[in-house]
Amino acid sequence: MISFVGAGPGAADLITLRGRDRLADADILIWASSLVPEEVLSHTKADAAVHDSATMTLEDVLAVYDANPHAAIVRLHSGDPSIYGAIQEQIDWCEAHDRAYEIVPGVSSLSAAAAAVGRELTIPKVSQSVVLTRLAGRTAASMPERESVEAFAAHGATMAVFLSAARPAELQDELLAGGYPAGTPAALVVRASWPDEQIVRTTVGELAEAVKSTGVKTTVLVLVGPALEGTANRSHLYSPSYAHKFRRRSEPGSTVGRPA
Ligand SMILES: C[S@@+](CC[C@H](N)C(=O)[O-])C[C@H]1O[C@@H](n2cnc3c(N)ncnc32)[C@H](O)[C@@H]1O
């Protein structure tokens, strides 16, 4: 079995129980040292063969899979494997070669960054959508034209920008050109959940300077949008006047509130 396991954002206790179990059982581990702290490997058994994907091509990784048809293999990806994890090309190989595989979800850096800044990303009447995206960068050819940061910015929703801290001025320009007002709150979270996690709260208009001030270009997630203001509108779901399957409507001052 080849298990594509989400390592979580960094902290060793933010891997899922299932992910930890797969690591503990792995004969072979391939991990990304540039994105996953070594601490996460503490879950691995001592005699597992460990490969660092930082120096490997896809062909190198597939050669390990090919040479070990009966081994328990864990391919450890940062955060959740389904987000910028480059797992599809590996899954395609598994399906073409009739190899069993599974995906073990992980805590994305998106969740860890939101937790670090202490904000809900979906505030009623402010933003009910989260756009996960990135600047095109060196992968420009693989970026669908309709998916520019500028195009998404026009929605004014919450945005999480991955893989883009190396070009802060371009990021700021696209966010402003798309229509976020310069005063829109933004936050950078560098190495969310790592021991040296860094949080910078800023605005879209000052984003580029804020990114530069960290001196960091990788392992940075940029959150943008009015939801980061942190002012909640009352949710319908938990309002006394909102009834649903598990709770009756209760009028102000009424003691009725629980289902029979
Ligand atoms: C190849 S993508 C992998 C994303 C990952 N699959 C996830 O779910 O978070 C790497 C990018 O994710 C973001 N990232 C990953 N881990 C992070 C962390 N601990 N703190 C902040 N950003 C992180 C950064 O934008 C980084 O450049």
C-alpha cells in the first residue's frame, strides 16, 4: 500500500491519528524536508528506510514505489496532500500500475494559519467563501487564465494565497487591482504551528512591505479579506429564533429551547 499522508502544518501533534499510525507502520518513508519539520518523523519506526523528496524527481519517487511492491510506503506531504501536493501524478502512476493507494487527509496550513491569527474565515454577511489560490510564478503555464489573483480579488471574499511570498509587490498589486480596498485586513503567517511561527497583521495596502519585513519567502501563507477584521455578525444557526432538527425555536425570555 502506498499512503499519501498529510503531515499537517508542522507541529508533530497536528498530524491525524491515522497519519501517525501509517508513519508508525511504514517500511519506507518519502518526506519533504523543506516543508515538514523533522520532529514529525518521531512517529516513524527506527528501521524504516527514509528518503528526502527535496532532492528527488517524480521519476526517483516512482522508482522507489516500483522497486518495493509489497512494502508499506508512506509519502508524507505537508498540510493536506490534496492542496498543492502534486499527488495526482503519483495517483495516476498507481492506477496505471495497479498499485493500491490511499490518501490520509491532513490539517492544512490554511487551518493552522487561521488558528494562529485567531479568526474565523467565514463570517455571516461578510464572507461565506474562501478562495485558495496562488500567484502563477514559475508555473505560469499551468495556471488557468481565469484564475488570476486579480480575478478572484474581485469577489472580495476571504482569500488564502499559497506559494507567493517571493513576489510580494506583484501580490499586492493584483489584490488591489481586483478591488480589495487598501485598508482590507491581511495577515501573513510564517511557518504556522512551527516553534518559530511568525504572525504579521497588516492591510492589503501595506502587504508588500509587511512580507518584506519578515525576510521570508517560503512557508508563508497570506490571508486576506474583511472577515479578518474579526467582527462577527450573529449567526442564524445559533439564534434562539432559528429552529432546526435538534432545537426548537425559542422566543426571547422563553425557557423553551431544547427538543423534547
Ligand atoms: C506546496 S504547498 C503545500 C500546501 C499544503 N499541502 C497545505 O495543505 O498546507 C506549500 C505552501 O503552503 C504554505 N504552507 C505550508 N505549510 C505552511 C505553514 N506551516 N505555514 C505557513 N504556510 C505554509 C506556504 O504557502 C507554502 O509555500
